[in-house]
Amino acid sequence: MPREKSTTTPTIRTRAPRKSAAAAAKAETPITSFVGPEKRAALIAEAAYFRAEKRGFARGHESEDWLAAESEVDAQLMRAATGAPRG
């Protein structure tokens, strides 16, 4: 059986505070602070192109090429940003 609401104690909802510009900058990943989003997208597009070229530009693998290139570029950028050795 559901409980009845009490009218004597109203529920007050408050919003969480918004992130400041400084907090938003801290939340930025090392990848995007190392290179801009436009440069990252260009690197991914280039890597995806070379993957497609290796396959002879066979249709139906565009998303697969892009996702693999994105993963590859992000890994390279993370290594460069953190100074991790290549491996």
C-alpha cells in the first residue's frame, strides 16, 4: 500500500552547481590538450584513409577503418602526452 505524502514537509529540490570554466578545462583529456580537436580529426581521417588504401578501398569497412584509426591515433597521442615509451 503506497504511503501518503505529508503536506507539512515540502520537498525542496536544488540544482547542482555548474562547472566553472576552470573546472571544465581540468576535465579536458590529455589528448585534446595536446592537440586540438580539428588536428585530431585530421590525423584520424588520414589514418583511416591509409587503412582503406591497404584494403584496396573495398566498400563496407568505412566505420571499422575510422574506429580503428581513432583508437590508433588516440593511443599515439596519449603516449606523446604522457611521455610513455613506444611499445
